Amino acid sequence: MTTYLDFEKPLSEIEGKAEELRAMARSDEKMDVEGEAKALDQKARTMLTQLYASLTPWQKAQVARHASRPHCVDYVDALFDEWTPLAGDRNFADDHAVIGGLARLDDRAVMVIGHEKGNDTSSRIARNFGMARPEGYRKAIRLMQMADRFGLPVVTLIDTPGAYPGKGAEERGQSEAIARSTQTCLGLGVPLVSVVIGEGGSGGAVAFATADRVAMLEHSIYSVISPEGCASILWKDAEKMREAAEALRLTAQDLLKLGVVDRVISEPTGGAHRDPSTAIAEVGSALRDMLGEMDGRDPDAIRAARRRKFLDMGTKGLAA
């Protein structure tokens, strides 16, 4: 069953009518409605293309959060072979909002780390809706350091509204864990490539995405704060999230222009949730390209280039 976003309401009516006609035909074999249904299908395809050609930043935020969008486990299952999950931070617990482990992308051994939101009510609760606690970041640190020791490239998949802000997480050193994870990213002597597959929220995303190459799916978002949070702070009104989304410059297209990300990965018409297999294949192609760009570089050169990339960030378009 397709879940429609609020701006897709006219589309839902057309697709619903086409399905109603086909349901009537199934109940009465004498009815011939296929021609009319196909005309409605064509009208829906045209409307879908037009809608997604001109999404506002707030609409992109809605698409990035779509419940049916493929999540980290979907990418791992489809793109990687010999997946061996590794659990725990060796200190407190295993955070199920963060998954990680050894795998192969084609014939290349890699370490994969990502946020996982879950795909139904029970799994979303178990995964804490993709909001990592300190032990999640400390697990990621452990796995990145392991990859560094064994010379394995690191792939991170970003999809989180942000780090979990609960009392227990703060007591266990949430900000310190995020900072250490970011520091570990910067210090790796192996290639680190990241893809924002949904939401890239605040330090919770930066802790995995301080990478040599950062890509974003076409309708993903990456921002220091959510539009609702920004609106609550600036205007004391969370309902001004549309204005906040415009001001935050959180879309993949804006961030590519600003030099914050390195590439935008195209999505199927209507978003990744309408054709997950195609979206996943596009991410796989981008990962292969980005890892290929890093081939043959020694650890010191990798660290120096990564450091320069982030020192230069924010200067794009400015006079020297």
C-alpha cells in the first residue's frame, strides 16, 4: 500500500481511481475499463514527474523521512556480500540504532557503519528511530579503528534525525562520544566514504560523515538542526518549519553548490520509496566510484587531503 505525503494528495486521488476501476473489473469480467485505467495511469505519471521536478525544501524533508524509503539494512542486504555484523562498544551496551560490520562490495573488503531507523512500529522502537546513544558512537569508533588497523575502507550510511537527547545519553557522555567519533573519522588512514540516504541530522550525522567523499541522495537532507527545531528557536513556532527549511539550505542541491557534499545521487521519479531497488543500485554505483577515486593513496596523503577538505569548507566562492 502506497503512503502518500500531504503534497501528493491530488496524485493519490488519480491513482486511487485507477485502482477502483481495476477492482470493479475484477469483480465483473464483462466490464472493460483498462483503457480508462491506463489513461489515469499516464495522468498520474505526468503529475508525479511535475511534482518531483519542483519540490520545496520542506517537501524534500518530508520525502527524506518517508516511512517506506529504503533504510540502511536494505542497502546492506542488496549491495554487500559476506556481511558479518559486529556488536557492542565493549564498555556499556550495543546500540541498535547503529549497525556495523565487515562486508564485501564486489571483491573489495570494507567496514560498513550506518544508522538504522527500522521499518515498522516494533523495529522503530527497538532502533530508537535511528537516534544513536553514546554507545552507538563508541561502537562506530571501535569499528573504524579496527578498519584502520587492517587497512579496510570505511563506508557509512547516514539516516538519523540526530543523536538521542535523553537524560541517560547525556549522563553517559553523548557530546564527548560524538566528538570522539568525528575525531576518529578525521584521523583514519584508510578511505572513508559516506552517503546520506535519508536524514542527516546535526552532530549525529557529522560523527559518521566527516569523510573523504560525501554523497547525498537527491531527496535527502543534511542540516545542523531539523526545520521544526529551527522554527521553534527562531520564531518560537514549530509551524514555521517551511520557512526554516528554506533558510537552512538543507537540500542536496544547495549543499553541493556550497561544497559541503561532493555529489548528488539521482533517485527514481517519485523518490527512493517508489522504486527502492533502483535507488539502492544508484547508491552502489556511487560507492564504487568514490572508493575507486581513493585507490592507491597512502595513509598520510589521505589524512592530509581530508584535513584540507574540511579546513577549506565554507570558503567556496570567496576571494583568497
